[in-house]
Amino acid sequence: MNQTDKANFAKLLTGLAELHNKKLSEQQFDIYWHALKHYEYKDVMQSLNRLIIDPDVGQFMPKPADVVRTIEGDSETRALVAWSKVMRAIREIGAWESVIFDDAKIHSVIMDMGGWIELCRKTTRELDFLLREFEKRYRSYQYRKNENCPAKLIGKTEQINGYQQCDAIIQPKYIGMQTARIALNKIV
């Protein structure tokens, strides 16, 4: 959301508070705004609309965490979505190509697990067992700074060319939305 959405967001939140017989203080509004401002207004509005009619939680005033969970899914769901991207990249791209995922946490988790090349060497059976390890590691990155995250995961071709100090520029494969390409352009 941006500043122009703030008035509409205030109306939406005030109406929601009235629906639940609550008064929304300025401090409460600021908490909601700061927690949700990095989402699109349309996504926040749709999330709140879903929460209002949800028979399990609709009788309570939604917290910012409820809105985030509705937009992004819970931490387990996000970890499974991330694992799906990794498995697709292993199948479709493999160890020879360098990759950039649209989710930087994936890079950190894969590095923690030995790196892209090592992960691609695993058998299907080994990968099935690694799902839970990936999920636990991914969930742990949800709430901590990810300062040592590599910009990309190096594949065999780039690794070999790097050792030979080849001048050829090898473009990594992008996994996920175009934001991965934008992120790389900012880093490079």
C-alpha cells in the first residue's frame, strides 16, 4: 500500500472495528498500517473480507498476523511452496546451471544444506527425506535477518569456469517471479 491507500485502509479498518463493536485507536491503526503497508491494498482488502466471513475466526477482530496468514499462508505452507520451487528447479534445470530464486530464504537454506550442486546430487528418495529438514530451516529464516544470503546459487558450469577464470558471463536461471531478475540487477 502507499500513502494514497492510507485513507481507504483507515475506513476499511474502522468499519471492521465497528463490526466487532471495537474502537480503533490511532496507535492501533498505526500498528496495523506498519504491519501491512508493504502489501497491496487490494490483497489486504480481500484478506479482510475473507476473514470477516470465515466461520472459525470471523467473530473476532482480525490481527495483522491473521491478514498476513491469509495473504501469504502460514509458515508451513510457505516452506512447502518454497520446496516446490526447489524441486522444480532440480528437475528442470539441474546442477549445471546457476539459479536465482525469487525468495532469498531459499538461497540461505540451500547453502545451509550444502549448496545447489550438492542438493542436485541427491536421489529422489534422499530428497523426500530432506523435505522436513528444508522446511525446518526455511521456517527458522522467517524471523531472523538473512544478511549472508548469496545473490545466486552457483551451478557446475559457473563453478568450473570460475576456477578457470573464464571471462564468459553465464546468465543464471530465474525461478519464480521476475522479482528475482530485478533483485540481481540491484546486486550486480
